[in-house]
Amino acid sequence: MIAQTPVIDSGPPLSRLSGRPSIELREVFKTFGEVRAVDGISLDVRQGEFLTLLGPSGCGKTTTLRMIGGFELPSSGEIFIEGEAMGDRPPYRRPVNTVFQNYALFPHMTVAQNVSYGLEMAGVPKTERQKRVQDALHMVRLPHVEGRKPAELSGGQQQRVALARALVNRPAVLLLDEPLGALDLKLRKAMQLELKQLNREVGATFVYVTHDQEEALTMSDRIAVMNDGRILQLGTPGEIYERPRTRFVADFIGQTNFLEVDVAGWDGMGVDVELRGSGLLKARMPDGIQPQGQMTLAVRPEKISLLRDLPGGEVPGSNALTGRLDEVVYVGTHTQYLIRLPGGQMLTVYRQNRAVGENEPATGEALSVVFNPQSAALLAD
Amino acid sequence: MVYLFLYLPLFVVVLYSFSATKVNAWPIKGYTLDWYRELLVDRDILESIRLSVVIGLIAASIAVILGTLTAFALDRFNFPGKPAIRFFVVMPIVLPGIVTGVALLSFFSMLGWPLSKWTIIVAHGTFCITLILNNVVARLGQLPRRLDEASADLGAPPGRTFWRVTFPLIRPAILAGAVLAFTLSFDEVVVTFFLTGREKTLPLLIWGRLRQGISPEINAAATVIIAVSLAGVLLSNRLSKQAALGG
């Protein structure tokens, strides 16, 4: 028998956790006509956590977010926010605020009117409203624009107004629907860090929807990778990246080499697999599945070393293969090497460009590729 | 050339309305505002202008309410026969006035309604609704539904969302439609001709007086109609542009 590897509990620091989850989804389904947009999701989001729903378009991530916000109602299942069942409660009676894709600022109102709208609806007195609007705009580092209309602001500024408009209400939960999608790369990177900081400062639970894996890795406490209306894997960015459970997850997040292998046997140290043309390799014991038959071996390109002269052709405790260098692609921070293995499989290897003008390998040259069995993940599909 | 063709006759009418002689003759001998002064003391004409304004205002108001409600129904809900409704609502504009006039006339006589300004108002309302409807449907189509959602998300129930977000954003479109509707109603002849009772709207009065020849006073009255129409169309355009800017 194989021992189940326990899922490592690595959410936000304990000090921010109170007993109950901030959001609970219980067996939530959503169908639109014939289409199952969300196909049975159960999920606990912790207090103050930054949780990202990550997946390709049409995977059900936005529908899930909209159900938490109350813009769609589940076909079946139940959603709890702060311990309360939401049922068919409309958005205006949920302790949740949303930052919409493309911001959805009210075009006929000034920035200040936009931000104070929620406070007005909640009946906050005028003097307090003004102060909180000021504070909120200050928090998103956007003072001095109160009197302007949204159309007079840049995309990045509109983004900040949308954030201020949501956060000024001090919601227990902030929902963010691809809020950075419309910004250019540099601004997006800056906003990623700011969002993360805001999450820590205000202490609200953030649920963030994106299809951008890098964004998810950068900001999240945990990531739920979704496809076809289901959560495929839930874990910290490190777990998702280093220990993907399925081929989809490994493929969607970062670059990965996939090799078709046959399982030869296993022991406490790991699994022995055979790669056609290259012989036996060692792989890490997979989480929760029994290694058998034909499987996929996944190795990240940056976990592989390239060596020119391998004395004796072996490195103790490591997998060593030989291959021919097929192509070299220089991409600034690193160089990509494409290696053709004896069995015809291609392997991509990244090497950081620490020193320039080193004794570079030439195409056609025979090289050794070496990687640790712990970096070699066996995947079921 | 096209513009000359379109606007030269209008220009001539306007010019003659300032002519000092009693007969329309070229070249114009001198200029005077006498005819406008006469217009102001002519009880029949004043009465007819008043009637035209009242009919235009009421017809446009009815159209604003019904047209906006229909536009909302068309935009927000899916129901069987929706395309058919969109199509049929446009009919009053496409149909020749004479058809609409005859149809409504027999309709009213069937109901046993005596012809009066109210029958005219209902008739004008039919094509006015179309104008409002088209304007508001177009505007609602441009409005991202997300704005309603954002408002709900910030704690506003549907009623407050309508008055604080949706209505201010479609208001220019409604106004543009209303102004255009008023303008069309103000100078409508054919349908009105079928449905009028004893009272005469300004265009009908002019029509009646033409039998006595084109007097400069008629030119002056026509100029008033041109001015109202022009102002209406310009204002409507202005408002439409404002609506498009999201103002």
C-alpha cells in the first residue's frame, strides 16, 4: 500500500486565522442550459487569505466568483460567507464587494461620488463618508482626483478607483475578477505587489480570478487550479508549481517537459521508470496515486543541468541521460537548450545566464542532462 | 447641389416672410417684421400654435413613458416574440401616414371616440414611441450590464440602481428622442388631417389658408415651423452625442 501524502497546510500566518472559514462552498453546481459551468466545487477560503482561482477561459472560475458575489445563483449546493448561508440572497445584501473586469466605474459620477456610493447606500453620515473616501483614495495612492470623471483617468488610475470603491466599504470579502487584465505589463507587475500588500493591510479575504499563471504564483496564499468546472488542485504556489498532480496543472503552470515512461517498480526511495531509448530513471513517489503502467514524467526545464564531460557517465542519486544539442535560444535572463534524447524525445533545459561568453556548447554536440529524482513528477494523465 | 435642392425652397420661404410687399415677388422690395406682428395678433394662428405645442408635449410625454418601459423590457428580458415586437414597433414610422391615418380613424370610430385633440395625441404617440424606443434601446445596448451589477454590489437595491445609475445614463437618449418626437408631432400633417376634430394644428391651419393663396403671413408661420423643427433636430443631435460620450 502507498501512504497518502498529507496535503501540507500552508495558508496565511496563524495570527490571521480565526476558527471558521471566510467562505465555504459546498458541492456547488451551476448549469447554463446544457452547459455545466461549475461541476461540483467544494472549497474553504480562510480568513484574510489571498486565494486565486486560476484556469483557462471557460473553466468556471468567473462563474464561481459571480456565485460568491450573488450575481449568479448556484443550481445546487450552498455557499456560506462568514458562516452564514447565502441562499438566494441578492448582491446588495452580501458582505462582499467586487472589483470588476474593466472596473465598471459609474461614468456620470466623479471619482469621489463613485467611491462614496457604497457608503451612501449603507447610510453612513456625510462627514464620515468624506473622511473614508479620502482615506480609501489615499490607501490606493490616488489623492487629488476626487473631482474628476472616470473617463479622464488612465487605466491604472481607474483600476485604483475601482479598488478604493470596493475597499471603502470594509467588506469581509473582496472579489477580484481579472482586475489587471487591461493594464500593460509593467503596471500589472506593480499592481500585483500592491494588491498583495493591500490584502495584508486591510485583512479582508481576497478571492482573485485570473488566467495568468504568473500573476497567480506572485500574489496568492493559495491557488485553486480549475478546468472544466472543477478544481483540479488546491495548494500554495510552491505546491502547485513543484508538485503538480495532473498533466493539466503541470502544463498550465510554467514550462514542463513531459516524457512518456513505463513504471518498472517502486520502493521507499521512489519509483523506477523506463524511458524508451534511455533506460531506467528514478522519479518521486506521486501524491495519492498508485504508479502503474504507462505514465507521464514531468520535469521543469530549470531543474535540469547540462554537463559536457560526465566522468563515468553517472552522478550518484541523480538521473543522468545523454543527448544531442538540437537548438539554442537566447532569452535574456536565461538560455533555452533543446536536447534530443536517443529515443527521439525532446527535452528543454533552462540555464541562467550568469556569465556571458562562457564556453558555450554548440548544436550537434553530445551532452549529459542531469536532474534530481525529487524534481521528476509522475502524473496520472 | 443636393443641399441646394433641399434647402433653397425653405430659404425662399424664410426670405419672403420678411418681404415688405403683400405678394410673393422677386426681387424683394424691402424687409419688414410686419407679418410676424400680424401673426402675433392672429387669434386662429396663436390658438393653433398653442394646440400644436400641447399635442406635441403630451404625445412626447406619453411616448417617453411607454417607449422607455418597452425599451427596458426589450433590453432586459428574453420572451417569446421579442423580435416581432421590435419589428412591429417600428411600423408606424415606415407606414405611410395615410395608412396610419385611415387605420386609426376607423379604429376610433369603432371605439366610438369623438375626434378631438386627444385622438391626435394618441396618433402622434404611436410614431413618437418608436423614436424614444429606438433611442433608448440603442443606449441601453451600449451600457455595460456590469454597471448595474456594480451598483448592486455596493449595496443598492434595484430601485436605487435605476434612479442613481441607469436613469442618469439613459436620460440624454430619452431627451433626444423626446425632442425629436415633439418636432415630428409639431409639423405632422397627414395623420392629423384624418383625426382632427374642430380644432386645427398649425400645419393644418396653414394648409387650410393656402386655398386663399400664399400670403406673407403664411410664410411667417411656416418659418416658425422651420425654426422649431431645426432647433428640435439640433438639440436632439446634441443630446445624442452627449449620450454617446457617456456624459
